[in-house]
Amino acid sequence: MLYYLHLLKDLEYYDLLNVFQYQSFRAAGAALTAFLLSVLLGNRVILKLTSLKIGQPIRTKEEVHRLAELHGIKTGTPTMGGILIVGSVLVAALLWARITNPFIQTLVFVTIGMGLLGFFDDYQKVAKKNSKGVSARVKLVAQFAIAGIAVGYLYLLPETSAYIRQIFLPSVKYPIVSDMGIFTLILLPLVIVGASNAVNLTDGLDGLATGCTITTGLAYAALAYVAGNRLAADYLLVAYHPSAGEVSIFCAALVGAALGFLWFNCHPARVFMGDTGSLSIGGMLGMIAICCKQELLLAVIGFVFVMEAGSVMLQVASFKLTGKRIFKMSPIHHHFELIGWEESKVINRFWIISIISAMIGLMTLKIR
């Protein structure tokens, strides 16, 4: 919205308004706006959630035994705090980004869609006083529907169709597949749904998913900027699209909102993001990766998310095939808790891994 101020050429202060055309300036503005909204509204949101008795149900001792003893004190901590992140991101992005940009439009759609799904899931948990919520099958169907609509829109839009049909490997100069054709509508929704569920699984300790979101969002802000800058894209041999740079503003808004939320979500957390936040954030990250054609690099930059989701899949597969568990509990952050690590140690070390993963991901830009 503010982008269009630079078009007011006849005003006396045109030179000042001219800065609104620059993506770097608007990205900084979006990050600051989202951060301030999140911080300033945080206490009010927490108080409201508390008054509505929207507390996080903790799994019973019959379900997790030792983990219930470690986390039992968190029972009743307000959940659904993800509305603070989602709301701050949307306001900041709509204020500072170009609304006519097709990538911004799909990001807004995915954010709202996944956020509503997560909100309904959280509501079910609170209403029924258990940690199950919406069934896995219903959740998956809804996620694929949201992701499919978003990808389908870009697939059918002439200006983005050829761009999103490509697929790149990190550190490879040219697309390994220049036209995925109809498989685009199968593979890319998998990226969004996979990312959404991976972040959801990571959100099990105070600030863990939030901190990893910040590092991943920062890395993709840089990647999106490069993808939308002709000179930088040609120099670094990455896929270029004139609309991709605008995604960096959305990334900045996500980083700002997450930083603001972390103010209240760091250990010991005063509020949890719940599925409202985690499903939405994961959907955003998956869609962002698609918009700058760095889908596969998400497995590197978002390694903590992949590690968390992978630990669950390995645990389930091992138990079904051999009757034995690889980890004391999955996702893997609970395994480290159960072997004696304090929660803050697990969180801090996973954040360190996330920072290193983001740095490695960015390094691949020069290894071509």
C-alpha cells in the first residue's frame, strides 16, 4: 500500500516519498511494523486468551510419563498466540508490500488459510480439554486444498506459470527440470504441506519454533531479494522473476512478528503459538521457498524443522517394523529432554543449529 506513495510526483516532498519504491526500505519497514505490533499487542492478547481460559492442554501421565512431570507446570498457559504472529505479518505485509504482486497474494492466502485451520484445531483442543484436536486426515485434506489452490493460481497465471514449473537443486547452475508440467500441482503443494507440518512438530518447547522461524525467514529474505534482482540473479545464477523480490518484504514481516512474539514466548513462555501459528508459519515458509524457486534448499536452511519431522517418521517406521523405538520420544527435542538436557539447553542448541543451517544454505549461492 505504501509503495504507491512514490508515484505522487507532484508533491513537495516527493524525494522523501521516493524511498517507498525500494524493496530494502519497505522490508525494513515491514519488519519494524510487525515487531511493534507483536510487542505492543502481546500483553493484551495474552490477557484476553487467559480470560477466555484458552489454555494449552498438556498430555496426561499415561501418555508421556516423565514428560508430563517436566511440562506439567505449563498446563493452562494460553495457546492460540499464533494469532499475534499471523495478524502482525498480514498487517505489515499488506501495508508495505505491493498487493497486486501474485506472490504476495498467494502468501496472504496461505497464511490466512493455514492460520484458520490451526485456529480451529486449537479450539478443538481447548474445547475438548485434550491434545488431539482435528483428526490428522481432515487436517491433511485441508492443508492440501489450501496449498493446491495457491500453487494452482500461480500455475495458471501466465506471468508466473513458466517460472514455478522449474525445479532447482542447491549449488546447481541450471534447473534440473525446466518444466514439471502437471506434476507442479502435485510436488509444490507437498512442499507447503510438509513445511507446515514440520514447523508444527517443532513447536513443542518454549520459543523453539519461533527462533528457528527467525533464522529461516532471514535467509529467505536474502534469497527472495536476489531472485527479484536481475543483476544479482544473473551473477549468482539463480532463477529470476521480477515479482520475486517483493517476497523479501513478506519474509521481513515474518521475522519482525516472530521476534516480537519471542518476547513473550521465550522460556518460560507466557503464551504458546499453538497450531494457529505453527501451521501458518510452516505454510508461509513453504510458499516463500516456492516463490523464489528455492524449495529444495528449505531442507538445508530449515534443517531443524526437517530433523524434527524426520525423527517422527523414523520413530513410527522403526516401531512398526521392529517393535522398537529409536528415540526415547519423538519429536527429537523431547528425546534430549528425556536424556537429561534442560529445556533451555535444548532450545539454545537447536537455535544454534538453525543459524548454522541458514548460513550453509546461503553459502550454496556461491558454490555453483
